[in-house]
Amino acid sequence: MSINVIVVIAIALIVLLVLTIIFLGRGKVFTQGLSQCKGECVKRGNPCPNANSATVPSPNCDDGRKAPIEDGICCIQV
């Protein structure tokens, strides 16, 4: 192997490492966002108050308005 190939491989590995760190950090932000409901929490099986809502499962749904709901769903208006 020539020195050029080794340098290219080293640069590619550094870029891959940096991208991995960036995406893992963004994944943490996404999962933290799911733990705090930006809509309204309801118990699983109950309908969302707004018909135009998307539902996101949330093991400990907390919308900041009332006590957290275990095994609830977060209703987000779309």
C-alpha cells in the first residue's frame, strides 16, 4: 500500500467518527424530546381530544399540565 492510500483511509475514518458522534448526539436530543410531550397526554386506549392529532407512544407521558401518565400516548396536533 502506498502512503496516499493510508492517508485517504485515515481521513475517511476520522470523517466517519465525527459523523457518528454528531448523529448520536442528535439521537439523544430526539429521544429526550419524546419523553416530554409537546401536545397532550392521554391514557392508552382513550381518544385524542383533537381529531387531527398524531399519536406518539410515551412510557411516562408528561405534558406539564397534570401528573405524568404511565404507559400513555402523546397527542400532537398536526
